[in-house]
Amino acid sequence: MTEEIRTTIRQIKSTKAAGPDNIPAEALKSDIEVTTNMLHLLFKKIWEEEQVLMDWKRTTPHQDSKERRPEQM
């Protein structure tokens, strides 16, 4: 799972505006190993406790026209 997280972080466009969490891409990319480890621990805890943050439950999936797959807005 950590390699997937690492790859996804690398693919984030640095020119994109920060999302609802207000974390800019540059901050996530500044130390990919630290970011990867923190996100891995977070995802692992969510998986083990089977609890999802309320804000995540409120997101609306939409169709990415380029990839033809749903993603979160």
C-alpha cells in the first residue's frame, strides 16, 4: 500500500490549488517518505477501526471525463 501512496503523491500536480484540507501539493511532496508514512498509518487505522470521517462521507463522487472512473470532489 505504501508504494501506491508514494506513487499517487508523486503524480499530484504542483500547480493545482490546495483542496478542502488546505494542504498544498508542495507540502505533501516536500518529504514524500514522511507523508507516505503518515497517510499509511491514517489509512491503516481507518481500515482497522472501520470508521470513516464524517467529512469523507459527505463527498460526492463524480466522473472524471479523462479517465472515465469515479473520483471524489
